Amino acid sequence: MAKKKIEEVEQEDEYAEVPEEVLDSQDLKELEEIKNEQETKKAFDRDKSKPSESWTPRTKLGEEVKSGKIKDIDEILDNKRKILESEITDYLLDLKSDLISIGQSKGKFGGGKRRAWRQTQRKTQEGNVPTFSAMAIVGDENGHIGFGYGKSMETLPARDKAIRKAKLNIIKVTRGCSGFDCDCSELHTVPFKVTGKAGSVRITLIPAPQGTGLVVANELKKVLKLAGIKDVYSKGFGKMRTSFNLIKACFDALEKTNSEESK
């Protein structure tokens, strides 16, 4: 029964109208333009989803990446070369992004809910001028993480700026299995005890055995998850409600995992 229906659909309708026979030359021209616009839009969407394919490098490092001379981002980070194009990290890594809650929505008696946009205003003769800022993190969940901060007159441009800066500030995170009661071979925690500092905030990350999970603040869970760390203990000091300094202190600690002097 199903095969009969498929055959009926595949058969051409002999009573269907052919556009060339019904429409005049001007209508056919308009129909052709509509088809071309749809094809152009589809091609643009494909380029937008994969920016690396339509990317034209503007730096020497970008040209080396695009030509295939550099195939691993660790080669760039180990040589301490500066990344000036966000497309380089898109080309070499499969990145995921997230926003940090650094703002607070308006609520009764100051009890607003935390949100991703921090809104500030400045007074002018014409009235109030609002500014939105956002903090973004990007990572491949396999030992690479970056964060960025952007602000604009609107929310979406601020988010795009933050994500672009996060891709430029990508760092390598060394992982290992160094819990005192864990003897596996997986890279699931920090290799040793590290401490990061930003402002008044100090964060200490301590190795944990497999299955412990992320014993950290909720905003730090986003960072460590994108960095590829699954188990860790932590201690925090200072004004930890300041999300900006909290994230910067965590990044400072993760960056120290690459230094043998911190052991």
C-alpha cells in the first residue's frame, strides 16, 4: 500500500500548469530573481554557520592556519604567539560558548534575579544613556578555555564582542589525575593544588577523585565544564559575589596549571 502511494506521488500531474506556458516574460524574470535570492540566502546561511570556509586571513598566523601549515592550536599557545583573529580558534577548535551572570534584573526591595547583562546609565542633557555589558566564556571541553568582556548600547552586540574577545584570549589548561585516593588514567581534574587571585577574590582549586563532581560556585561550574575538568574541590576567599573577579581568579588558577613552579 505504501509503495503504491509513493508511485502515485512520483508520477507527474498531466494537468499541472507549466510556468513557461502560463506566465509572460516579465513574470518569468521576476520568478527567476526570487529563486536567485533564495539560493543566495541559503549560501549566506551556510557561510554564517561555518565562518572558517569564507574566512580571508589578515595576519601571517591566520594564513599559516588556513593553508594547513598549523593544524594544532597547542603549537600556537606553546610558542606564545598572539592570536589576533577569532576565526583562527574557530578553524582549529570545536568551541562551545556560555554567558556569565554578572548583572541583576530589577526587583522589589533590591531582590532582582541575576542575569547575563549588566546595565549601567550615564546622565546627559538629552536624558539617560543606557549601556549593556556581558562576559562570555568559550571552550572545547578538552583543555582549552577563554573568556572575554564586551559592552555596547545594545545587548546582542555586547554578547558578540564578549565572545570574540574570549576566542582571542584562549588558554591551554593542563589536566590530570592527582587525587590522593584516585588511581585512574583519565584527565578529569587539576594536576596539583593551584590558587588564582583577582581583586579581593582568591580561589584555590584542589584535585579530587573521580566521581566527586565540581564542588565550586555555580558560575565557576560553567568555566570548569568548558575547560574539561569534571572533578575538583575549591576554597574561596574575599568578595566572591563579584562575578567578574571570581571568573578572573579562576582563569588565573587554570593558567597556573601549565607552570611546574606551582607544584
